Amino acid sequence: MPRPRPAAGEETGRLREPRCGPDSLRREDAGLSGAHKPRPCTGPAGPWQARLNVHLAFRNAPVAQRLYLTCHLEISEYIRNWDDSDFAQVGACRYDKNREFLWLWLRERQYATAEDDQRLETFLKRLGHRDAHLRPSIRLCRTWPWPHAAELDERGTLVTDIRTAARELLDALDEPLPLGLN
């Protein structure tokens, strides 16, 4: 029996659904497209930008050699999918199963689009006989407007403000603090 879909801000098994939506994008974000278009998130951690960041890579692949996919899912659906049965696909896929199995699954689940097909061919040539690793993630970013950051810096509180924002975000995600943020 399928689980009921949580409302924004509600917890699901391992992850908390962020409060995100395309309705409140800032004007400066309008030039971005597809998977690279940030979606604003507000909540206990403040004004963060979230970007779906699902990609394929080989072991220890540098960023430039990864295949970042064009995923148009809403962030809440993306989280629900990975938090549910899709998580079983994360990890290595044998090189001879990438096109027939993994790629078809990624397209069916809407993690990849037709826009990605040509880039897949380039990636598979680079991959050779190595396994492809499926790596779902969400990139979170928060910026401080320059005048506000300069003011905080003059008062000597910019670093504290950044650390507090990071602490609040990690707390909202129920993640531990990295060393040095205490």
C-alpha cells in the first residue's frame, strides 16, 4: 500500500520535505534552466536555494566527467521517490547494463529527459568498461546580499551568521554538525 504523501515541511522516513516551490524565484534566477534552476526553500533554516543534482559517474570521477541529468521533478516528489523504492537503484551499475537497464529506468522515473540522450553517449564512451554509479543529491545554497554581508562583516558577525545558518539547516535536516561548526 503506498504511503500517504506528506505536506511540505513534514517529515518522511529519513528526510524532511523542504518548503520549496517555483512560484517565488528571484528575477536573477530566471536565466537558469532545467535541473540547474534553483528552487527557493524557506523554513526553519532560512532562505536556501535547492537544486536537484542527480548524476552518473564512475568511481572517483572529477566533476567535469560526470553526467548531470536534466530532472524536472518537483523537489518534494524527488525526495519522496528516493526516500521510497528508488533508493535501491543507488550505487554501481555494470557497464553492460547502463543503456538497457539504468538509462531506461532513469527516463521512466523522469530523472533524465530526451535532452540527456546525446550526452549519455559521450558519457558511455568515456566510461568504457567501468561501472556507472548513480548518485542522487540535492545541492543547497544560501547567499547573503553584498550590502548585508558587508554590514555583518563590519560588525564582526558574518562568520557567526553563516555558522548559525548552516547549523539551523543541518538541524532542520536532522543531520549532525561537521567538526568545526560547534
